[in-house]
Amino acid sequence: YAATLEDLKRRVRDARFTAQRRVNTELILLYQSIGQTLLERTESEAWGSGVITQLANDLRAEFPEMKGFSPSNLKYMRLFARGWPDSAAIGQQPAGQLPWGHLMLLLDKLELRGWQ
């Protein structure tokens, strides 16, 4: 019994970890996609911080259960898209396996910071 219980607990832990990584990767892809849109609009339509703030407010109103739609986080998404323009490479790279908070810390260290 004890060995079976330990095996089942290990399987549950493994499955939970795998699910968390998959959710994280999907969020990173979503954030890169949002950032890419913001990057394109900022460059083509000269969007400023006022538009970013309005988008943040509207997204938070539409998705109150989700965190991560602050104006500063949207700017991080835009910066992330500039640093990783190829979303296809994200899941294959360590960036797709890092939590968003860790990616923001890395982005703060990059020279891309001026592109916010």
C-alpha cells in the first residue's frame, strides 16, 4: 500500500508541475502576442502611454479575475515582443519556461529598456 500511495502522489505532483508549465507557456505566448500588437500599434499609430493606460483599464474591466493587465505590465509585454519577436521560438527556449515575473526582471536588465 505505501509504495502505491507514494507512486500515486508522485504522479499527481508530476502532473501538477506539467500543467503549471503549460499554463505558464500559454501565458507567455499570450503576453508576447499582446506585446507584438502594442509594438506594431505604437510604431504605426504613435500610441502613447495614455492609450496603454486605457487598454489596461479596459482589459482589467473585461477580465477582472486575471492579473497582469496593469499599464506597466503592458509595457513589459511590448518590451518582451521587441526582445523575442518570434513567438514560435518561445516554447522551445527557456523563456517559455520562466514565470512572467522572472522575465520582467530580465527585461529590466536588457538594453531594450529604452524602447518601452
